[in-house]
Amino acid sequence: MTANDSFGRLDDDDYPAYTVGRAAEMLGTTHGFLRAIGEARLITPLRSEGGHRRYSRYQLRIAARARELVDQGTPIEAACRIVILEDQLEEAQRFNAEHHRTTGRPA
């Protein structure tokens, strides 16, 4: 891998660049919170060759949304389900917009 390949990953939302410690620090939360949302299947961190959890920017955005809901008093399992449904809705809306754009039909 060349330096240019490595720098190209800096813009990749799915590249697992953040350790659990750094992710928790960025989110202002604990390692336990990240484990809990993993157990609730909201996000699944990738593992480094040494077995350490690594998170992407996309996963951190998802985790941040779950933390907002938990901070507002939503139980963690419910917060994870809400975030999953929000993500699915956003994906469906993008799919519909693309479909309407390619077919020429109004949204």
C-alpha cells in the first residue's frame, strides 16, 4: 500500500480508523456504552489483526445518535432500534429519490 492509498482512506466513512478508546473519547462516552450498542447489534466494529475493536466515522455517527437518545432517557435497546429504523428510512428515501431521478418521474 502506498502513502496515496493510505491518505485516500481518510475520506472513507467506512474505514475503521478509530480505536475503542478514541471512539469513546470522541463521543464522550464509555467503552461499556460502545460494547452495549454492539451487543444490541446497532454497530459491529471491525477487528484489527490483534483483535482490537475499530470504528469508522459512519459507525461513530450512528453511535452518537444512539447516545443522544439515551441521554434523553430512552433505554439503550429502544434507542438502538430507533436509530436502525431512522437509518433504514434514510436509505429508502435515497433509493426512492434515485429511482425517481432515473425514471424521470416526480418524487
